[in-house]
Amino acid sequence: MKHLVLCGCGHGHIFVIKNIKEKYPDIKITVITDNEYQYYSGMYTGFLEGVYSHDEICFDVRKVCEKYGAELIFDKIVKIDDENKKVIAENHTVDYDYLSINLGATQKTIGKGDNVINSKPINTIIDLKEKIKENDKNILILGAGASGLELAFVLKTIYPDKNVSIVTRGSVNMEGFSDKANMKARKLLKKKGIKVYENKNVSSIDEIDIDFDKLIMCIGSSGVNVDFGNLNTTDKNFLISDEYMRISDKIFAVGDCVSIYKYPNLPKAGVYAIRQSPILMKNIAHTLNNEELESYVPDTDPMQILYCGNEKALLYYKGFTLYSHLSFVLKRYIDKKYMKY
């Protein structure tokens, strides 16, 4: 029996665990992760506001593995020894025949401090409301992409009497949204009283000349702190895969931890990771069955829905833009459907 080891239990691996045995039933699956829950970032801000419960926004990793017959090891992975086909964690060493890596990313940051909060990985800010104290009057978000804007909208909804502001090196420009959608977002920020400080290219916390009691980093990603051995990586420690989600003949990767060689500028966003999942699962099965692999081709203009608080959302799809409760209802339907297992 072949042994497939899954490093991490992100969205891509949840899909593999649920579906791989339909394509290749005679396989042993072992999951190695240090996270008890896998949170879905698309529902995170709704959870902050109280729209969703904790259980609605996460997969219970143990329950998923038990339901679909995967072995589970809770441990922190430190190294991939691809020469000897071993995954080395703090307390375990696991041999593999085939390997898939889905470890997410860490927060790109410009400094540390008691009043600095990273937004990645998501499990580090599940308790964000506990970190924001009553006397914290000024909340500053670094970064004006979709994650920064969504967090700003929801924090202003939760804390209407606090000053919620955004600082960015350029202007409000959500990747994957049209100019019209970004213009609408700017108008919403102004209407809700969220100040945006544009063209502030700060490289350290000391360079920020805006008062803040809490500073939240939303400025992109870096690779995880794992030694990937001889596997190809970028200078930020992202794995490099081909269009088949493959690092080498028997090693795959998916999600934020990987940069696809053919699409180096693909955003690190859940909407892409979720769509990579079926290709990953199929290509692992195709490899096991000695079949031809399928290429991953990203949607260059996917539907984007930005939650803006108060059960309203900004939808963009194929040139169409709509800010309404109906946009939120559609987002909620899509998200809840995805979270069923």
C-alpha cells in the first residue's frame, strides 16, 4: 500500500482527504499538522462581527481525518528530507512514498512589538477582539488590499467609536477588482469614516507618523519557517511548482506556500487555493495510477466578494459591481456550502 503524507491541513488537503480514495482507494494517508482547526479566511471577518460562530468558520481537523480514514499526527514540521523521503517534525519522523505540502504562509512585516498584530497565519488573530483593548482608541491597518479593507470595514462596524485607519504605500487597489469596484470601496471607506493615508512607503514601524494603539499588518506574505531541503524555493521560501502543482515526481504543493512557475504573480488568496484543490487531488491520483496529469489554469477574472460589515458586501464579477445585502447573501451561501463536510 502506498503512503501519502500530507504536510499541513489547509483547504487543498481537506479536499484531498475527502476525495482521493474515490480515485485511488488502496492508499494510506497521514496528515501532519500543528493546527487543531483549519480556519476559512473568507468567513473570518463575519466571525469577528458575530455573524458566524467559531464552528461555522473552521474544519475540525481530527473529525475530518476520522471521517475519511486518514491518520493524524499533531506536530510542527521543521524539515522535508526529500533525499531520504522523510518528513521531520519536532517529535516525529515520518516516511513517505508520495508527499503533498499545504502549509500556508506567514506574515510579511516591518517590525514587532506588543501593539503590533500580524494577520497571517489566520489562527494567530482568531482572538483579535481580545487583543484590542477598551482604551485602544486608534487602530491602524498597514495595507490597502482586500484583506486590509475588509478588516477595516468590520472593525469600524464593531468599534464605531474607535478611529480605524489604513496606511498604504500607494492607493486603495484591491487585486482582482475592477477600477469601478475599487472606486466604490474608496467611497465606502469615506462614508464609514475610515481614513486612508496614501503614498506612505514605510519600511519600519519607526517611520509611521500616524498615532496608533494597535497596528495590524496586512501587507502580503512570506514563506513558512520550514527547511525544504533540496526542493526548489523562491528567495521568500515559497516552494516552486509546475502547472501540475508538482514540485518533483512524487512531491506536490498547493495554496499560499507555493509559487507556480508558470504563474509567478498569482495572488496568495483563498479563492485561488480552493480552485487548485481539485487539480491537486486529481494529479496525485493520476500519478498513483500512472496517468496523464492535468494542468492548473487560473481564472484571471474570478468572482470577488468583499465583506463590508452589517451583512453587506461588495461584489465584483466580470465587470459587474454591486454593494448590497444581496451580495452578502450570495457570499454566505457560497461560503457555507464550501464548509460542509
